Amino acid sequence: MSSNTDFVLSIEDLTVSFDGFKAVDSLNLYVDKNEIRVVIGPNGAGKTTVLDLICGKTRATSGSIRFKGLELTRMSEHQIVRSGVGRKFQNPSIYENLTVFENLEVSYPKGRTVFGALAFKRTAEVIAKVEEIAREIMLEEFLGTEAGLLSHGQKQWLEIGMLLIQDPELLMLDEPVAGMSARERELTGQLLKRICNNRSVLVIEHDMEFVKNIAHKVTVLHQGKILKEGLMEVVQSDPKVIEVYLGH
Ligand code: ADP
Ligand code: MG
């Protein structure tokens, strides 16, 4: 056993080449339990590609991604989801013509077998879980509302709720507060701080106020490599970080 098993997520020497171009280049990244890690960096730095690699959407050229001792680079997207990795994309993928309740209900884990899916019923247990998650994402007053009628920020929260109901141990969010109002950004920060209890949260974000508010540690990515990593105060005063990213 190596000491890396202490981390929920251990990425080592991870590289992906697209026709010879290394979008992610020998990356090492370690995320702790209960940690909110924020990845920042200029457009094209490779941030979204790192999430694509972790969730199995993109296959690594070389390197290792270990999650709770599992080697994710050898697993399918489905297996990765089932192992406890939830990922929110930039555009919310909710069902606009279903209610908030129904959106959460369809995301409730239905068991691992076809039989489990067929036998699925709206039990008291499901209802209680949906209501608990709706409270967590500040949508308890909107359970009967069609998702298409929610504000942009509320739709983002609903999608976070659809991931939370599956109880992921690693939750990954790509630019969750883009397009949100100041109040929605503040509430989203509070939400992420609540839900990092008992799980790890990996966030890509450009909004520096928000990053400062939520990040336990910040990783600055540039040309597929780590430019700087550490506490926000340290990262944001680093001359290289200011030059390639924060100065713009
Ligand atoms: P970021 O999220 O930091 O803005 P990305 O991870 O989206 O950056 O992209 C990093 C680089 O990799 C970009 O130059 C992008 O064009 C390239 N890239 C990402 N995905 C692919 C792909 N599937 N095929 C080819 N090039 C890609
Ligand atoms: Mg991106």
C-alpha cells in the first residue's frame, strides 16, 4: 500500500495527447476527503479535460487516476459514476418539462440491476430523500414547479441536487456560478461548503471572489501543467500566476 491511498483522489503523471498536443501534461493532483479544491487557469489550460479524464469521457494517454483505491483509467464512464464520482457539466442537463420533484426522483439511484430499475416505486423513502435534497439545494418551495420555469441559478442547483441524491464521494463542477447573480453565487458557496462534509468537491471556476470564498486549496493550471498550488492568498500573489492569468 502506498501513502497515496490516504487521498480520495490521486492523479499521477497524467497525460493526454490530442494529435501530439498535450492538453494535460504529466499532471499530479491529490484531493483530500472533505476538501473543496478549485482549479483555475486561462482558457485552454486543460481544466475541463482533467474532469473529462476523471469521469472517463476522455481516455488518458498515460498516467494514473486513483479514486478510493480504484484505477479509474481502466473503468467505463458508468463504472466510474457507480464508484461514486458525480460530474456537473457547464450547461445544466435537467428535464425542463418535469417538476423539480420528478427531476430529483429520476436521479434517485435505482439499484444496480435491471430488476431493480423495473421494481422502482415512489416509496416513502424516495419521497423523504427527494425532500431532503430539495431543502439542501434551496428548492423545497419549488418541488411542484416545472424545472423550465426556474431561474438560471435554481436550474444549476437542481442539477447539483440530481448529483447529490446519488451521494457521490467526489463531486466535480465545471464553472457552477457562471451567469449567476451575486446572491445566487453567495448561496452556491454556502451550498458547496455544506455538501463537502463527507465528500470531496472539485470545482473549476473563473469568478475569483467565489474561489476565494469556497476554496480550501487552489490549483492553477497552465498549458496542461500545474503552475502553482496552495492557499488562495499564496496563489493570487504569485508573480507567474498574475502574469498568465490573474493579470488579464
Ligand atoms: P479549459 O477548460 O482549461 O479552458 P480545455 O480542457 O477545454 O481547457 O482544453 C484544453 C485544450 O485541449 C484546448 O486547446 C482544447 O482545444 C484541447 N482539447 C480539449 N478536448 C479536446 C479533444 N477532445 N480533442 C482535441 N483537442 C481537445
Ligand atoms: Mg473549460
